[in-house]
Amino acid sequence: MRIAVIAPPWVPVPPPGYGGTEAVLDGLARGLDAAGHEVTLFASGDSSCPVPRASHFPHAVGIGRPDGGLLEIRHVIAAYAEAGDFDVVHDHTLAGPIYAAGFFSGPVVTTNHGPFGEGLDEYYAAVGTRVPVIAISRSQAAAARGVRLAGVIHHGVEVKEFPEGDGRGGYVLFLGRIAASKGVHVAAEVARAAHIPLVIAGKCSEPAELLYFEEQVEPLLGAGVEYVGEVPVEEKLRLLAGAVCLLNPIAWPEPFGMVMLESLACGTPVVTTHCGAAPEIVEDGVTGVLADDHLGLVDAVAKASLLDRVRCREAAEENFSIERMVARHVEVYEKVVEEADPGRPPEH
């Protein structure tokens, strides 16, 4: 198939640091290409994903800009201006689906990478009448009231690209955005109660992140709790591989949680809560430990250190491979194309 993948303009694909969606799109584009499909990735000009690419902006425009909405619309308009020759467009932006619904005649499918809440369920219910929507977890899909879902497709990783970690670093790791909903301060309290060092690595640049860090995280630093900032990909993988476990005490219904999958790909068990999609990623007592409260998280750190790291890596390969993710997307693409043109034979 000829497939156009439209990425958001905020961060390059793949991301140099923080950027879960962009890491997913890098894997999807490369996986589709490896499967023999003709893929063009519409992303910022500083993207390095090794497939044919097109761009409107020479550099990623960055997150949190006051003119971000207009920049995304300009990016989308430019992408759709070149998308007419493709069999299907897979749009990962927010503005794109509504633009496609009004101004583009070809088959389009979109993925919602955020929660179906705070009005997004209403938005996707409206655009879903023209642009089918892919959910990224069963937990996320359960909140998609009135939305036409094309399917639920978990993210995937190329496990062989991740180092096989031995967990001998002697620390637990928090990796992610510095935000209360991610539970950074809880991770610090849990690690201290479990008498094990904690390394915190994550993005902290937006005003809300900086304020949270100053008020609730910074006072907990020291005495075995260290913040190392937002790290590049190579350092992220090193930290994951050396960690006893990933400590991920999320306190919100996270739609997926790419960091948990990356941890398993390194063979590193995950200690997390029952929130969001975590139970779809982590098998309790096998690839990690799911806990309900602070005391449960403390106990879970000790339990996680006894889990089979080889099994964690195998589970990532068996359940979340790039090949599985690509195959499920192609099924959706073919269905969307067939619905747009019922007389057209499916692509192979």
C-alpha cells in the first residue's frame, strides 16, 4: 500500500529525548517500510526516520508555544496538499482529522494518543463519522463514548534494538515527564521507604512541570534520590538496562505508557499502579508488580527484583513487537480503503 503518515510538528521523529508519540511513529513508519509498503512520513525537517519524508517546517516547532495551534494547522494543510496520491493517510495530529473531514476526499484514519476526556470524546465522536479513530489501549477505548473506533492497537518496539539489561546498577528508575500525575514525588518516597537509590530522569521545561518540581520533587532530592534531567536516548537505554526495576507510580488513566514497554524490552520489570493501560502492559507477578497504594509500591520494589528479566524481554517481543503493530495497522488501513471504495480489491 501507499501510506502517508502525518506526525505532529512538535518534536522530530524519532525524538532526541522525550517524545513517546514520536518514538511510536518512528517504529510504525520503519515497520511499514520493512513490510514492503510505500511510506512517506510528514514530519519536521529535522526528523531522521529512515523512510521517505516530507516537511513544511525545517525544524520541530516545540511544545507549549502560544501559536502552536496555528503551526499545527499549517503543517497539516501542507501535508494534505501532498497526500492525494496515497492509498490511505494515517494522521496523528489533532487538527488534521477535522481538516481532512472538510477538505480531503481520500481515505483517512487517525490515532488518538491521549485520553478520551476533557472534550476529546466529543471531538473524536464528531470527526469519527468521516475519519475512523484508532485507540491505543482497551482502557482508553472504554472511555470513547460515541466514538467510531476502527480498532484498538497497542504500541510496539523493536526489541532487538534495546540492550539486555542485568539490573546491576543498584537503583530503581523513574523515567518520564515531571508531573504530579506521573507520581514523581511518590517514586521518591517509595524508593526511600524501600531503602534503595532512585534515579529520576525526565522532561522538566514547561511552567507547570517546573513549579511541580520546585514544590514537590526538589525537597526530596538527596539521600539516595537523584535527578539527572532529560537524557538522550542512549543514556535512557543505559539507565533502563541497569535499573532493578522501573518505578512508575502513575496516578491517572494513562492511555498507554511507552516507557513501561521500553523497560520490558530491556528486561527490566515494572512497578506501577492499576491505572490506565498499565495492566495491559504489565503482567502482575511475571513482568512486574501492580500495586494499589504507597505501602504496596514499597513491597512491590522488593518483589520486582526477584522476577525473571529474560521473561520480561520475551513478553515484550511476544506481545508488543513492531511486526504485530504493523500487521494490525495494515488490517485497519485495508478496511478503511475498502469502505471508501467498496469495489476496490484489497492491497497485498
